[in-house]
Amino acid sequence: MMRHVILIIGFLLLGQSSYAQLFSKERLANIENFDKRFLSWGYYLGFNSYDFKFEYNDETGDQSTDIQVEGQAGFNVGLIGDMRVNRYINLRLEPGLYFTQRNLRFPNFIEERDALREVKSTYIHVPLLVKFSTKRLNNFKPFIVAGVSSSINLSSNEKNPEDNNEGQFRMTRSTSYFELGFGIDFYLYYFKFTPSIRGVFATSNELVPDDDPNSPWTSNISSLGPRGIFINFTFQ
């Protein structure tokens, strides 16, 4: 539910700002030469909603046996380095710090302490993105981005000798992703402001199985891939 709310808010912000820029009588071009810079810098603030994609060894088709994920809204902050390739293509490096929490509910347990696992993560997330822009229209310019990324989970308990039998759900320290998103650059009087929405999808398995091969928590999980939606507000 929280992920849907974040998406709706993001679309409303993009839509309202686009409408105002497109139909405004103002035709003066702000910071006209900004995009001619070979290198530019900035920072971003934003929100995230992380989830998990589970793949099971034994697919029963019964959703009552699936692990349920309760996602919560998280917070992002980071820096931007942008390199101009040509008029329509830029390379971007966007290292950032991402805070998030997901609650996992395992079926077939009676006790809450066995059924619930709180997964708190602090990621250092480093994406390398290619930005494909349209021609600048008045003081705004839509774009799409695509690329790959990796993250280091500072909250990882990969090396922890305790597992779910002691209440510890373990995940790997590093994860790889591919990313896809879109946004709009708004050229204001002194700086460029950019709201954007991006989806991230893991290409690696983040699960560290329990020591017991017949563990009721992890034995049926063949792969655990984090995925998420980011809404960032960039200032350059």
C-alpha cells in the first residue's frame, strides 16, 4: 500500500509541474548554458519503498504458504556526478545512502516471535546510469534513465553465526541490480530541479540460508531478490 501511495504522489508532482511549465506564458530560458557543461554536480533527497521477490523450491500455487512482505517507506540521500556525452545522452553516477525496513511474515507459525522477522537495512547504493533526454522545451526536459548498480548493506548480518532459530534473518552484504526510470528536468532561475521515479530490480540472491537444511524459514527459498521504487528530488 505504501508503495502505491508513493507512486501516486510522484505522478501527481510530475504531472502538476509539467502542466504548469508547458502552459505558462513565460518563455524566458533559465540557465541556458547549463546543459553545455561537460561535468556537473548535485545532490538528491528522496523516498524509497523496498520489497522482496521470492522464488521457491516447491511452488505449490497456494498463496497462503507464501512469505508475506510488509514494506515501509524509507529515506534516501546522495550525490550526483553527471558527464555530458552529447546533446541527448549523459552518464550519471549517483552514490547514496538508503534507509529502509521490511517485515517478513512466515506462514505455519503460531508464535509471533517465530512468524515475524524485521529486516532493517542501510544500503550504500551506487548506480551507473545512462540518461536519454528529449529536446529542451521552454524550461523543462523529460528523460528516461537505465543502468546497473550495486549496493553494500551496512546492516548485513551475513557473518552472524546465529540464524532464524535464534531470531536472525540473514542477508548477504552486497547485491547487484538493474534500474529503469524517468523524470523531468526543470530549469529554474538559479538551479535545475529534477523529480524522478525509478524502479530497481536485483540480479543476485541476497539470502543467507539457515544452517539447518530443513529450516522451516529458509529451506523452501531458492532465491531472495530485493526490488524497490525510488522517488528522488535532485538539485543541480
